[in-house]
Amino acid sequence: MKGWNYWGTRGESRFRAHLHSSIAYVLEEPELAGVFNKDLEKKLLIFTTRVRRCDGKPFEAIDRARFFLKSATRKLPPALKYLPRNYFEDPVIFARNLPEELRSEYVRPLTRRNCHAVIEASCLVPVAMGKPLIPQDLQQGSYPGDHHSVFMDGGYALKMPMRLFERDPRFQAVGEWAHAGKTIIFCCDPMGHLWETSARLHRLNDLPSVMRAAGEDRLLVIHPDHKVEAGFLCVDHATTMRTFHRGQEQAHRLLSSGKVRAFLQV
């Protein structure tokens, strides 16, 4: 992909190389042509987290370690979670077909040129997957808040956008623009918990709007019916494939169920 050439100068790990290559493989030119077909009115939103130190200093190795630790302790009880302080963590959304009037520092266009890098940033956990991306890697205009900032996994600042779209004035307009009559959420939590961020501090299942949408059959949450064996940093091929095949089996069961088939009917 021309224009996405920061890779050769960053010296990242093999794990990061696999991430980078898999995104490029899945979104080659034919797929990009479909995603960015101007004749289609489809919307695509990708969520990232922009992180800055409150003291204005550059983001360094110790900062990457802190955010890795935050991710590593996300499943622990609240009192045992590591929540780094002295950082600004802003959700930044990249959207395809974004109207000009909705563009802002926090809602930016998703384009052919930045698509691969934005996807990489959206799932990037520091240390485990190498260095976070810097604003220049995303190949879009810079904003004052981008100074000495990095972009990483969207789940740090935003995992499920329902409450944010309802209450945060920075995102209410784009939430209305992205509104759909029906919503399917694929959730990796075996209990179907909808966590607002990856830190798992706020569960959205009991949010009135979420309960109302589920009750009116406008929201379908699909989650594993078993404990997921492979974690997000699993490097064991056999474990990964067992997890994949169990997911396939559940998908076949769901697609043949009356509830799911009825929900998918237009």
C-alpha cells in the first residue's frame, strides 16, 4: 500500500510484523476498492485512543510499559487494576464518508491513504505489539492536541460507544449520523458483558437505552457460549486454531437459530 511505509524504519517485533502484514493482506487493492466505493453509502467507523502525557513531554518507554500493564490487569477486580495517572486519553474516531460538518479533532476522515494505519492503531497494545503510532503515521492533518501524542488500542478510551454517543457533546452528532435501526455487537466476554472501555470499570448492559434496544429487538449481542481459550497475545498455533474452530461451530449454530435469523431479516 503506497503511503504506508513507516514500517521499515521502526524495527518492530515479529508479533507486530504479523499484525502489520495481516492488515495489508486482508485489505489489498480489490478490498479497498470495495470499502471506498464512492457509489456506496455505507459508513465505517474505527476507534482509536490518543494518549498524551499531562506534563507535555514526549511519550517514552516507561509510558508504554504503564499502558501495557493497564491492559494486562484489565480482568482483575477494580482494586487490583493498574490505572496509570497523569495522561490524557481521548477517543479519536476515523470514519468513512464523514460529512465535512462533522469533522473535528476527535472525529476524522477514514481514507484509502490512512486506512491500514488506523486499523493497526485501533488494536495496538504497547510493548506487546511494539511502539504506538504517532500522528504522522496516520497521514492526516494534525491538531494541537496531537503534539507529543501517540495512537493505540481504541479500547483504552472507548470500547462500546453507546453512552459516549449519548452524553459526550464531542460525539453526539457523529452518533446520530451513525445511528442504525438494528445493531449487532460481537462481544468476546463469555457472559456477554458490554464494557465501556477495556479497563472494565463500567458495564453498559444496564444502561436504559441499551436495555430498551435489546427489549425492542433492535440490539443483538453475540458472545462466546464458552470460555475463550486463546488470549489476545496467544502465540500457540494449536490453541489459536482450536479457538477459531470453536467460534466457527458456534457461528453455524447461531445462523441456524430462529432468534438470529429473525433479527437478520430486514
